[in-house]
Amino acid sequence: MPHIWVEYSTNLEASVDVPVLLKTVQDALIGDGSIFPFAGARTRGVPVANHLIVDGHPDNAFVHVLLRIAAGRSEADRKTAGSRVFEAVKALLAPVSASRPLGISVQMEEADETVNFKTSNYREYLKQRGIPEKISA
């Protein structure tokens, strides 16, 4: 963990570089790796073709970021990380927001501690690739 979902209305695809958006979100959340582990990050873009935004005008668009994290971080750490993501997304999308109706939201949830099964070998592959687990954004 963290697992990151970046939902966006598909009417943004012509004006937003989605891979850059995903990297922006992940880099902002992970930061230097002191709160969330780089090797735990799973970031996915979720295009939403069927949506009704406000009055249904075709120019209306949205980006919603859901950050699901393991329990145990302080409220201050969660607020810091969530705010960092929100500000990074707002900055990246400022040109889009200046030219069309756009809603941006960031939400953080803690995963259920009891029913939360996971395994990965990412750390071993990061070592093989010479990539440190803690990196600067």
C-alpha cells in the first residue's frame, strides 16, 4: 500500500496527459518515502465514460483521486500527504481548470486491517534494477 485510483471523465483525455497525471499523484503521495513506501504504490487511471456532472453539460469534467492506505499513520501525516496530492493535482490541472468546468477531489481511506491480504516481490525487483525504495519526488 498505498493503492491509488485516479478517476477522470473521459472528456479530459484530449487535454490531460494521463500518465503524467498518474505520476504526479504517485510522486506527491510518496514524497521521500518517509510516510508511504514507494515499493507499495499501485497507481491506476480509471477513465469514466458514463458520467453526469452537475447539469450534464458536455464540457463539465472531473478528476477524483482515491488514496487507500494501511492503517497506522497519524492524522497529521495523512493530512500532509493528502494536501500534497491535492495541491499537486490542482497545479497540474490549472490550465485545464482555467479553460473549462472542472471538479478536483482527493479522498483518503484506511484499509480494513482484519481482511487485508497481500504479497508482492516488488522490492526484490527494485533492488535488481538499482532503484532505492526511498526516492525523492
